[in-house]
Amino acid sequence: MAKYSRIEVANTMNATGMVPLFYHPDIELGKKVLKACYEGGARLMEFTARGDFAFEVFSELNKYALEELDGMVMGVGSITDSAAASLFIQMGANFIVTPSLREDIALTCNRRKVMYSPGCGSLTEINRAEELGVEIIKLFPGSTYGPGFVKAIKGPQPWTSIMPTGGVSTEESNLRAWFDAGVTCVGMGSKLISKDILASKDFEGLKSKVKETLGLIDNIRNN
């Protein structure tokens, strides 16, 4: 069962401005990544369930977060059907993220009052997602659309909350472009938790990078 309500999750996304994305089959390495992100100030983690037995890895990481990392909100991404969504919800996922809009998954999440963020790429998809109760839209792939798309959507629909994923980097110019366009938060995977960091197990470096990125986001939004 989810520890945090969908409103609490949305508020955390808005407050911190960033959702790190991560997948690795090694549970112990995953715990170290999770701890480094937490100590760097992140309060969300989207576990991208792409590998075999990913549900077992997520289960252990979520238990670790609940026991050791107070306030860390664990969710699951790369979900493509309602059965998988239901499985991860049973394991305590606090939010579900999908590459595309899936109405069956929206219904599954709504039954349990779990936050759902679907990947959308058109105004029609965004409108339908909001009709289904979605609080924060995932713009995916963000690199295809860019900040200009967000600005165009926010013009007629200032109430729409958007989280681009893909095409977001830790560079100040990139972050500024997205937040100036009006995004609520950004999803960031390999640009934040890189293969080099994982290969070298530079968890202190990851902690510093997360802290620096969150600081940039905070400065951009407050200035």
C-alpha cells in the first residue's frame, strides 16, 4: 500500500522540482544510489522497471526507503499495462509513470488513489489525461518537443502541470529553459545518474551532483 497520497506526491514533485530516474538489477548498488540521492536532497525516485525480476528489486528498495530514508517517495516507471501497475502498487509504489497514456492504468491507480503520470505528446492526450484525473503530465520524450511546446500549452492551459523526461540535463541553461517555460518539475535519468557514476561507484559524487542540481532548480525558480 502506498504510504503517500497522490496529492502528497504531487506536492513533493512541485516542491523539489526534480524526479531522479534509475534502474539497476543489483539491489545493494540500488540502495547506495538511493541513499546518495536522498542525502543530496532528492525526495522522490522513479524506479524504471525495465529488467527481469524488476519487481523484486523495487520491493527491496522500497522497504529500504521506508526503514532508512524518512520522507523518500518511491514510484515506478516504464509501466505498460494495468496488471504490472497493480503488482507494483501492492508493493507500495507511491506513483506510477508510463511512456504513453493508458486509460486502464489510470483506472487502476484511481481505485487505490495512487498518483499516475502518463507520457503525453499532444494537447489532445494531455486533455484526456486530465479528464482521467492526472495531476502532473509527463512530457515524453521531452527532447522531441522542447521547452517551446510547454510554453505553448501553458498559454491556453495555465493549470496544466508538466514534467518533461528525456532531453533534460543538469546544465543550468537547459534547466532554465524548461522552468522558464513553466514546467512543474523535471524527470532526469542518465544525465544525473550516469553510467560512469555507476561504474566507478562514485556515490559521493552523485550526492554532490544531486545537491547541485536541486540548488540550480531552486535558484532558477526563485529568481
